[in-house]
Amino acid sequence: MSIRNAAKAIIVDHGKMLLNKNRNTVGDMCNGLPNGSIYYDLPGGGQNQYETLEEAVRRECLEEAGCIVAVERLAAVYEEISMNDRFRREYPQYAHKVHFVFVCHLTDAPMTQPCEKDLDMLGSEWVGLEDMKNIPLYPRIIHERLATIINSKTVLYLGSERVP
């Protein structure tokens, strides 16, 4: 088993946040969500070998959302451990992750078509900050502390979460 680093982006522009919109297709293996459920998460993903975390978050934003971002700062770190035996067997590389959440902003470069979406990803969507509390944003630890993460001047350690 290995521990995977993941670089995630919080991108806010004109009162809206860019999120990935997903449909759960792996049933109970996706944080206990019923099969077919819609959920959102931050753009970003796994760090490749010899790639810095900042390079990873920029690459992932381009691949998933078609946007070129500039990294402002590291905002939060949290650990996620899957407790689902089936998920651990079928996706061992994703069963234990350390997430590094960066606050980023769009550059002046035009947005392009995404070139590599995640397994459950339907697309990217701008969601109003006032609407954030009403959507299923994954992971829960980010959803609960989003305003604090965005507004904090220091890096926050959000702890560890064992997910179903």
C-alpha cells in the first residue's frame, strides 16, 4: 500500500467557485453516496513522481477544467483514509491520500476544453459562494471549513478523516 499526495485548488472568481461536478458510479465505494448521486469536489488530483505540488495543481486544473491557474498559497492539508474493504482492494492507490489544498486564481489565459476528466466527472461548474452550503461538496471536512480555509492567512491542518 502507498500513500498518495493530491493537490487540490480553490479557485474563486467574481463570487463563484470552480468545482468539478461528478456522478457516483461506484456505489457504496464513494463516501457512502448512493449510486448515481451528484456530488462536487475541488479541481485537482494526484501528484506525479518528480512533480512539485504546485506543478500538480496547475496540471490538474488544466486537464480537468481547462483553466490555467496561478498558485497564491497553500491553504490547508488533510488526510483521508478509506475504510471500505472493497475500495481498498479495487483502488489501493486511492485508499490513503494526503490532500494539499491551494488557493489559486485564474490567469489571463483563455479557458480551453478539458483534456482528462476523472472517472465520475461530468464537467466543471462555477457555483456561487452563497450556494455552497446547499450542494454536496466532497470531502465533508472541506465543505464544513471552506470559508475559514479561504480567509485564513496561515496553513490549516484539518486533521484526518476515515471515510466509509
